[in-house]
Amino acid sequence: MPDGPELAVVVIGFRAPTDLVAAVRSVLGQNIPLEVVVVNSGGGSAQALLADAGLDVPVIEFEHRLFVGAARNRGIAATKAPFIAFLADDCLACPGWAEVRLRHHRKGVAAVASAIANSHPRNLVACAAHLVTYMRRLPGLPAHKALRYGVSFDRKLFDRYGLFNEQMASGEDTEFMERLPKAMVPLWEPAVLTVHRNETRLIRLIADQYLRGRRYGAYLKSVGRQKPLRIFKGVFRDRRNVGKLAKEGLAEEDRRFAMLSLPIVWVALFAKSLGAAVGARYGDRTGRRP
């Protein structure tokens, strides 16, 4: 057994948003000891923000913008625990988030993926945002239908297969996991649950999905995949799947609002598809958060 915590958590901030306080607090509130470090880039003072909230954790600050891969790597370098997880500043770690991960890692699982819960399950716009972005990470989905993201890793993987790509605006976790042997596909564990703070206003949802789509299209362009029109059709095709996945992946009390949000989902999916096509042609020139 190592000295100190067995799991490190890197909380990634951009411009020191106020939401960072709740994200860090959700990690510190886990029921096992953790090694926690905050990596904030793009300006602001995460150190002062957290200190004002009474939170004392190590903080690494960068005035310039870091893509997520670079922020992950700085956190890896700053921690020592044998296993390492990551949390974005717009997310919260639910109870058991760390303990369940560590339980699997101790049994020899190299990578553990997590499910996503909606921050506002009774808000139709937030429900639509949740389905568009996380329809394949709903907690009720069987393993064969789930996308494996929100992953914690055995630190040895980074020694063996390298670190995250620091030049990619998005998709750095996909690119890293594609380097791993097929036998190391992350374990789907819906008991590891992360809450994502979804948009609650329609115009912001549409803008957010367009930007997400553009970053996705730029990623596909960077790896030489498909033409813009084909990418648009591929993303928009998800309108056929979202209702089925919602019925299967959500608890009964959340399902009704999710199904009522489907018209908004289709509008948001169109915006995301359009952004993906633009990103595939022109790249990611938004200058926004990675």
C-alpha cells in the first residue's frame, strides 16, 4: 500500500469560474482521503477564489489558456497517487465517486469510466442539453451501449503509453485511449456518477451545442476523418436514437421531463451538427474554452 492517498483528483478550471468552488468541495467531501490539485488556466485567481471559500488545496495557475490535455498533464505531474481522476469545473462528484473508482482499481482495473447525471432534471432546456451531450452516458444504460468517458486511470498507463496530446482543442481523452490495447477498454461503472451543470436557457444551449459541434468537427478534421456533409448527417442522425436511450438510461421520475424535451433536443442537435460541419471544414477558430 502506498503512503498517502491512493487516488489523485485533478480539478480543471478555466478563468477561475465561481463554479470551481462547488467542484472542489464535491471532491473534498468524498468519504476517502484523496490527493487533490487544481489546474487553472486563462487568468483569474483560482487560489484566491478557493481561499475565500475556506478551501485549502494546491493550485497551479497559468495566465495563458491551456487545452484540456495540457491541464491534465500538469495535474499528472503534480500528483503522486497510483491512480488519477479528472473533474471539470462545471461538474460535481457525487457521493461514492472516488470510493467506487478506487475499489475497481485495487482489483486491477486500469481504467474506470463514469456516468453523467443532469443538474436540473425538471428543466426542459437542461434536459435537452443533457440528452444531446450525454445520451450515451446515462446511468441506466447497459455497458454495450455506453460511451466510456470521465475515466480515471492507473498512473502506469501514462508511463507506458505517453501523456495526453496538448495541442488538441478537444478529443484528447479519445486520442489517448485509442493508444491503449483493446483489452484495456475502460470499465463502465454507472455507480461512479458525475453531475454536469447543464444550460437552462435555450439561446445559450443552442450556442453551446454549436461550439461543441465545431470542436468535434475540428477534431475529426485533425485526424483526417470524413467530409463536412457526412459529419453533419452523422451527428444529426442521433435524433433517431435519443428517445430510445432516454427511456433506457433514465430513472422513471426523470424520464417524463426528458421525453418532453425532445423537440428542443432536435433543435440543439441541428445546431451541433451545423457546428460539426463548419469545424470539419474550417477547424476550431472560436477562441473559446477547450
